[in-house]
Amino acid sequence: MKAAIIMPTFNALKYTKLCIDSIRLTTRFPYEIIIVDNGSTDGTREWVELQKDIKLIKTKTNLGYAGACNVGMPTPLPEYIVFSNNDIIFTPNWLSHLINTAEAHKNIGIVGPVTNKAAAYHVQSHRSYNNDLELFKESKRIYLENKGRALIVPALVFFCTLVKRKTIEVIGFLDPSLGLGGCDDFDYSLRINRFGLTCVLDLSVFVHHFCSRTFSLNDLDYKKLSLESIDKFNKKWKGISHLGVKLNT
């Protein structure tokens, strides 16, 4: 049994290196890393090609997050797939803990961790930390205090999300037609809810998220792209969002 960690990249090599190093350091459950590079020009592709434990897929154009994740799907699908940003610092045993939560009930479709910075429900109370050692200590404290605690939420943000193979088999892939602004995760969450599956936030798993590094380092107008994606989302779902209200443009 293995998990595939699919990580779209577009420059931001510094953060990709930190992210990959943290995966190698903290992950015990068998995994493979699949990087789908959306056209980096900062040496990302050259660096990844030197990594023997990473599969690199090069795209000809910037497919965005959803498109890159879809291209990265291995065949056959493994038991678990993780969609991950490249600006995450993972913490000890994060993957095993998320898998344990995912297997707690057959109706759980996707599981995500809590973090320091993200939209929606992911930001939970935590103590400050200044380096990886302090981060790991804080993540251990959070785990011990919240082991077995999880919330069913309307949606997860896909900065780090564990998806069961069975979920993808019945729900399908992400929708790249929603653009680069990020509504692909809300769309997928809504599709999961409508099928009778649940989105679960694991309160015991904490990871660090630098947040929006790809957008800021590439001078991408995140607000503009978000508004465009929200508009496409609302048109697709005719004003009905994952929260039961129209997303505000």
C-alpha cells in the first residue's frame, strides 16, 4: 500500500526544496512524490531531475493547480493521493495520521490538516514557533491534545489534502476549467458532499503553510485570479456554493 503525493510547481524552488526535505524527514508511510512542473524557469526542473526519489512531469503550459494535479495522477491509482502545495513544511507522521482518520469511516472522502495560514476552517489555535524543531514540538503537542478529534466541514482548501482512491473513482478528477484562482477545491468539496461523502478536518495534524508563495513570487494577481475563478464557480453551480450561499465576488 502506497500514497502518491502530487505537487504542482511553478518556480519557488526555495520552498519546493524545503517542502521535499520535510517529506523525506517526517514521512514513514510508503509514498512516492510526483512533481508536475508548470513551466518553471528558476532551476526547479533541473533540480528535480537530480532527485532519484521524485517523478517529474513537465507541462508545456501552465495548467494551474487542478490541471497539474490531474496530469500527475498515477495509473493505477494508489490507495491514497495527496494534493499538496510546494510551500508546506510537513511534521512527523502527518501522512499516517491523516490516513488513520480517513479510514475511521467509509463515508469520509477527503481529509485535511490544520495549519497556521489558510482559508476556511484550517487555521486553528497554536503556539508560535521559530524553527523546524519548535514546529515539530508544537505539532506533537497538538497531536497529543487532539488525537482522535476531527470535524466534518463543508469544504477543505487543497493546500494539503488526502484523497481516498475510492473518492476519485466515484467523484472523478479536479475541474481545471475554474481557472487559476483556487475554486477547484471548493468545487471538489461540493461534488463530494452531493455524493454523500464527507470532508473532514483532522484537528490532530498540524503542518506549516507559507501560503501563496507561487502567486507572490511570480507576480501573479491572486485577487484578480480569485475573482475570475469565483465567477466561473458561481456560473457552474448557478449561485449555489459548498456553504449554501453564493460565493461573494
